Amino acid sequence: MQQSDPLAPERTRTALSVDTKKTSHSSAARVIPIVQMSASEAEVARQMQICNACRYCEGFCAVFPAMTRRLEFGKADVNYLANLCHNCGACYHACQYAPPHEFGVNVPKAMAEVRLETYTEYAFPASFGALYKRNGLTLSVALAAGLALFLLLGTVLHGGLSSDVAPANFYAIFPHNLLAAMFGAVFLLAILALGLGVRRFWRDVSAGTASASAPAVAEAARNALTLKYLDGGHGDGCNEESDAFTLVRRRFHHLTFYGFMLCFAATAVATFYHYAFGLEAPYPFLSVPVLLGTAGGIGLIAGPAGLLWLNLKRVPERGDARQRPMDRGFIALLLLTSASGLALLGLRTTSAMPSLLAIHLGIVMALFATLPYGKFAHGIFRSAALLKSSIEKRQRNTLSLGSD
Ligand code: SF4
Ligand code: SF4
């Protein structure tokens, strides 16, 4: 095995060209292309070699068991491990080699820096990803404001702001088919961009991985939906600003995710009502779409507000400061979406409805358009990494050195 100096973070390394260890599903040697690593990737590889000798954090999350299956860390391994990391902070707070120790081990920070590169590298098209990561908050708010203004102008030009619009009659302002075409197109483009990006990521990181079995898929889905690895490995949660464990980050993530899914379900049910039963909005307050949307909107206020609070007081050494605009941009869009949606629901029978509708639609459009180029991508890439982890742990560990 090629040895490398774990105290040389600045040195750029390359992946092994050939892994001659046999996998459980194939007797052929696994050929890994020689790929130049960035400084951030080389730093993760350096730290993983130290962690691989230490292994104190083996029970904290999926990263360390995956690490023990490797002796060297190439570019694909590093990208995989970085997206498997949930940035819970447990290993940083536990580490005896964290700065000011000369080993300078800070796994959450090193992984976060590589994740940002992953999003940029795999974004489709790549130039969009780079732009958003430089100007996350500015771009999100500017895009939301611009789209809201555009829709507001369109409304004014077509007389939609006149006071004789029937109460809560959204489709008198924007025809249903126009909205379905606009939002359907942007949403499908966002899904396509995310899908193409994660497909390229999967192709790069899944070399030597067996096909996904049903149990592996089920386990990965469960781990993703429950955010298993935000429990610190012991169930008491992450570290935020101190060594104390807390589950607040997991709770706020759940409120955000399930709030988003409830809003999505509300839209799906409303679409079904429209096309299947000819039932057009507005729907009564106690109808299924409005109840789902209200519950989702409340979740999308509470969750992102909590995540913003945690983001503002986060220990700076533990993360990647370059990602703050991206994080806050996405959180701001979620908060604006839910706040404008709930305001529209509450004021839908008043003269403010046309303006609020235009503003809400503009913000939702901005959210959809930026989904593949911001923080939302982490959920997709992390799910792919969790799937690889669940597949890999079912394969025989040919090293037989770790406890996995
Ligand atoms: S983070 Fe520190 S304590 Fe944990 S395995 Fe790595 S070197 Fe050991
Ligand atoms: S920060 Fe948390 S999830 Fe990431 S490697 Fe450390 S213990 Fe694992």
C-alpha cells in the first residue's frame, strides 16, 4: 500500500490507480481512475488516515464504519464520505487531535468544505452552481423580489388588482393552466437538474458497489427520513455550541422536511381535485388541501426559523463559512414561502389577495428555480450516500480490520 504523510494537508494527492482487493460480488480487480484531488479533498483524505488509526468515533455515525473499509482515500471515497457526514459535530467535540493539536483534525469542517465542492462539481449546468454558492442569500432574495415584482406587474397590466375580483378567486388573477404550465416546467427542470447531478455523483462514487437490494434501499430510506445520524450515535443528539448533546437540530430538520412534504401534498391533492372532480380553488378552511397546506406552512415556519437560529449561533470553527450564504439563502426562501402562503390564506377574501398571490407565486417560483443550486441539494446527495452506505455494509469487508 502506498503510504502518505498524514501531517501534510497542503499536499495534493491522487487516487490509487488500481485496487487489487476483490469485492464480494466480483472477482475482478477494481480499477480506480487516477484523479487529481483538490486541497479540500486531500485534507479529508489526510484526516481520514488519522481517524482510521484512532477509530474513537466509530459509533457516532455512518462515516467512520465506511472509513474502516478503506486504507486509502481517493477522490470518489472522499466525496462519498463527505456527503455521508451530517455535520452533527460529535467527532469534533470528542476529538483529542482537534486544533490546537498539531494533527489539526476537524472532520466536520473538512467534510463541509468538500461537500460544497461536490455541489459545484455536480451541479447541472455547473456554472449555475458556482454562481449560487457565491451569492446565496443575495441571489435568493433578489430572485424572489424580481419574480414577485414581475408577477405583480403582470397582474397590474391585466387589471388583476382591481377591487372587483371575486374573493379568494385566484384563477381570476392567474388562470389555472398558466400556473400549471409555469410551475410544472420550472419544477420539472429543477428535478431534471438534480437528477442529472446526482446520477453523475452516483456513477463516480459507486464503483465497486453491488446493486441495491430491497433491504438496503429500505434501510437507506429509513435513515434518511428519520435523520438517524443526527442522533450522535447514542440517541442524545448533536453538539451545537458546547459539549452538551441536543436533538434540536434533528427536530428543526424534521419540521422543515415534513412541512415541505405537507405543502407538496396539499398541492398534489388540490391538483387531483381540480382534474379528477372539477373542484376548483378556493377550498374551504377545513378541506384536505387547506388543512395539509396550513400544517405544512406552520412546519415550514418553525423548522427554518429554528435552523436559522442554530446557523446564527453555530461554532464557526466547526463548519465552512463559505456555505453560510447558501444555507441562509435557502432558509430565507423557505421562510418567505411559508409566511407569504399563510398570509395569503388568512387574507384571501380581502382586497390584498391579488398582491399577496403575486408575491407568494414569485417566491415559490424562486424556490423551485434555485432548488438544484443550493442547500436543497444536500438532501439528495446525502440520500445517495446513505444508499451506498447501506449497500456497502452488506458486502463483505475484505479488510477485516474494523468492527463494521
Ligand atoms: S475525529 Fe478525532 S477522536 Fe474521532 S476518530 Fe478521528 S482522530 Fe479519533
Ligand atoms: S460531524 Fe457527525 S456525522 Fe460528520 S463525521 Fe463527525 S460524527 Fe459523523
